[in-house]
Amino acid sequence: MSTVAVTGATGKTGRVVVAELVEQGYEVLAVDIAVAPADRAWAKGLGVPLLRADLTDYGQAVDALSEVRSVVHLANIPAPGLLPAAHTLTTNTAMNSNVFLAAAQNKLDRVVWASSETTLGLPFDVPPRYAPVDEDHYPYPTSTYALSKVLGETAAEQVSGWSGIPFVALRLSNVHLVEDYTLVPGYWSDPHARKWNLWGYVDARDVAQACRLGLNAAVAGSSSYVIAAADTIMDRPSVELLAEVFPDVRPVREIGTYETLLSVRRAREVLGYEPRHSWRDHVNN
């Protein structure tokens, strides 16, 4: 297989994505601005070259993608509130636009990249218009982080149109590793505590699956998909949660007992995405 660059490779999600692609037989170039000795040891253990690059610099982005055929772009400030709002907006926008333009410059075959559930209206201090929320609940950015992702999706649409490269945006829910599931029972006593994303989450291994599927899906142009777990992170029925916390939001269809309220139907239908991992496999409730 042709080489895939993974940006943000040493981060929480990036490590899982790199491992998945290597396991599936891909040649991978890991790219990140943070390259500590432990990161090099991790990459060496996987047999993956690790390149340090600052993707806010266009020249470095072009160089990083010069010897690959596709890119899984995960490098960004990963959440709102971590850094000053303007810094988050300008940094993420610079990284996204540079990687997209570098992909066009290098005539890559595919761009898969991390957009965000926040583009759909998170946090839901203002209730969603309907539930389950799907791709059509876009755009509704309420933070500069979310705005950086909306601007990224707009840029992806234009660069894809100019270049003919398929762009696949994954609107990732709150990513969890297995070790994060020990925190889950602490969410159950107050359904308001995680209403901000309709009690959504996604296992990092399912994110990796979505990235791999995005590299091969029969798509054209620029398209976007909600990527979440199949269930909510709560131990109560989803319709019951909606009725208590968002009493004026009516379900637009029948909802399974614990079914996610961040719809993954489009990802299932187009990408073949099927979330396989749940906190329920790791927590006794």
C-alpha cells in the first residue's frame, strides 16, 4: 500500500490510528510537532518513521506530505478552552489550510481529517433543534474551536473542488481510551453534567476504524460524517434522558434503548462504519 501520513501522530488519538493502520498493512509516516524521546521509542516499536513538523508553516506541511499518497490529518488544538480563543482559531485554521493546500500541491489521493461534533451546536446550552442530531444540524459553532472546524470544512470543500482530491471530514465525538472508562460511573448521577454533547463519546479504536475506512470509501468531493459510539455514555435510556433534560426536543424517529443521540447512520451507510467498542465492555453497571 502507498504511504499514509498521520499528523498529530503522538497524541491520544493519533497513536491508536497509527497502530491500526500499521496492523492493517499500511506504510505510515508519523508527523507531529511534539517529538520527545518516548515518542521516538513508540514509533520505533511500531517500525514507523517519526517526522517533526510545525504544520502552521506551509513549507513544512508541503515537505511533510511530499513522499506520501494520502494523509490522515489529526493535528490541531484538540478542544475548546485549552488556550486563548483567538489562538485556537488561528492555529487550527492555519494547520488545516496548510495541510489541505499541501495535499493539493503534492497531488495526494485522499485527505481524511478530524473535524468535530462541536460543529453541530455543542455545548447544547441552547437545546438542539431535534434528536438524534445528524449531519444536517450543521453549522452551529458556539466556540472558536468549533468555528475553526467549520472553517476547515469550508476550506476542504473548496480545495477538494480545485484539486479533485476526495476529502473526508470525521466529526469526532468525545474520544475515550479504555482507561478513561473508569470515570464513566461518575457521570450517571447528574444527567445535566454531560448534556453538552447529548451524552456522546467514541472509543479511539472506532476513530481509527473510521480513519481507515475514510481512506478507502467510494466518495468524491468533500463529505462529512458524525463519528460516535453506538450508545450514550449513560446508564439510562436515551429517550428518558431527552425527556428530562430537553423536554421540548422531540425524537424525529424511534430511538433504541441506549442508542447514541449523535446519529452515525450516514457514516454507516457511506463509509461502512460500525462502532464496535463501548464503555459497557469495561464497566460493570
